[in-house]
Amino acid sequence: MPAYGAGLLFSILFGTSAPVLAVKVSDHLDLGGAVRVRVDEDASRGIHKWGLDTIMLSARYDSDSWIGAARYRFYGKDYPFQYVRRFGEISFAEYAWIGYRFDSSRQLQLGLNQVPFGLQPYYSGTFYETLGNVIGLEDVWELGAKYIQDVGDWNLQAGYYARTAWPGQGTSNGSTYSIVVTPADASVAGGSRNDERGLFVARAVRKLELGNWDGEAGVSAMSSALYNRDTRRYGRRYAYAVHYAGSNGPWGVKLQYARQQMAPRNAGDSRSVSFGGYDGTFNVASRGNFYTGDLSYSIPGKFVGGWITGVKVYGNYSLYDKSQKDFRNSQRFILGTSFSLKALWIAVEWLNGRNDPYLGGSNYAQSAAAGGSNVWRGQFYMNIGYYF
């Protein structure tokens, strides 16, 4: 989108004062979506971009027994997808599932639903997410079945996922919303061609009070098969995690440790496995420890005559500590704030990455594996969304 077009869209959204509500089709069915604009500033790389980021269409069904939700996303033409000619040439489903409530404490979900691993639904309060997303652990949606049950102070979840999401549209093998094991594009040096199948996952969480802090502590574990298209052999993927999330008045904290171990049967180097998503593929170190810590503070009240509400400031650090000694560790650090401006929801973040495929112009294909530039790089990011 040209700058004037983005400016016009922003002006329209900024001037909207209607409440941000989905379209209520019936007592049980709501239709909605979002339009988002993004701003990217990185003077060191000469990046001064803003334009249309995403259009999302969604549906949600909720009755006493039957539940379900779906969301589809569209991208293209503006940064970082300026290489395609038209908006919408890159598109994919985020989720699409149906479920049944047996009672108030038990339900079953079928379809493209979220894999219950670690902190849910996200590992941090940031918009850009953590490195857990890059290595295929955070915000992952796959095709399968998930059972959820509350037992006293416990929440138990277990799932079986036959395969990753069906491919969307794009220019890459990585044409999914979630970053998942994906056969590498031809441009990825040392790339592998694996498919993840038969993912088993279990998560147990207990409500926990620590002094004035109310929250939860939990453990998660997963196991899956990695089928290599070249060798026609099966490898394995294992991961486990422990986490804590708590709040004390306006303060919030999230902590997680996870271990990921992959033993692929690649035709070449097995020290990395190719992952993909958001119209790209890249390599990820086969084994490593993941750490993340998130601290947030919600500022009560309304500001600027009631225009600004829901202000939150936050900071997050995440690290993928790779087991391969000659691989450079990947790190990400984010400081930011989010708030509502009339009908808009806005996130403003200072993003910093080291050997991060998405930040600072490091090596996209290799940063999460052997490493990239191995220096910290920062950039400014803002996302402005109108959700309906």
C-alpha cells in the first residue's frame, strides 16, 4: 500500500468511535475480524516502512454444548511482503475448530486448534511474541483433537495432532500461520525436508498462590515423528516445559523453561531441522534450552479525555541456548506498551535481536541454527488494529 493509502486508512480507523464488536448473527454465532496497519523503522538498514499489515476474518460459535471458532488471515504487497504484487497473495488459516462441552468442566475440540504446550495462549504480553514462536513451541495450531478438563484447582489438557495445518497461499513452502516443521525452500542452505506427524502433547496446570501473587504453575510434554522425504526414514521430536504465570494487582509476570530435542533422519546435516511459516522457511538448531521471562504493569484509568484506556507497559527477554557448541545462541529482547485509542488497539515496541531470523537483518535462514551476525540489532515497531 502506498504511504498515502496507509495514511487514509489510518485516518478512517482513527476517526472511528463505534464500539469494537463482532457482528452478532444469532444468539450463538458472531462474525468479526480485524484490519491492521504496521510501522517499521530501522535507520541502520534504511527501513522506514508503513502500510497495511493484515486483514482477518473470523467466526465464533458458542452454545451450551457446541462451540467453535475460525480465523483466516490475508497479507501481501506492503513490507515485509513487498515482493508480491497484490494484497491477499499470501493468506492462511490461523485456526478452524469445532468442539463439544460435556459439562462446565469438560470439553473436546476437533480441527485446527492450539497445541497446549507451556504458557497459554502466549508466552509473553508482547505483540511480537518470543523466540518460542520461532522454534515452533509458542502459538502453534495443528490439525487434531484436544481434550480439556478442570478438576478442582487443576486444568488438564491432552491432544493428538495428526499433522500440521493445511498449506495456505504464498511463495514459500512455509505457507502456514504457525511456525512448524516444514520442508525447506530450495534457497535455504543446508535445509532439510521433514514433515511432522503424530504429535502427542499433555499439559497439567494448577492454580497457585504465592503471598499476594495469584497465578498458576504447570508442566507440559510433547512427542512427535519427523518423516524425512529424502531418506524416507522417521526421526523424533521431543519437548518438555515448566512455567509460571502470576499477577499481583497491576503487576504481571510470566516465566518458562523448555527443552527441545529433535533427532531427524536428514540426508545431510542433522544438527538442524527446517521450520516454516509466514511465507518463509529457515533452519532451527535440533537441540537446545529455551528460556523466557516477562514482566508487565497495567496502568489504571483513562487518559486524554477518555480516549486512551487499558495502558500496559512490558518487557520480555527470551533465549534459545543451543546444545551444539559451535552454534551461536539466539536472543530476543522487547520493551513496549499497548493501549486502546478509542476503537483502535495499538502496540508500540522496541525490538532487539541477536541471531534472530526476524530482527536486525541477521541471517534469516541460519540465525536460529548455526547463527547469524552475532550482534544485537534494534528496531522500532508499531501495530495499529481495528477489531470488529
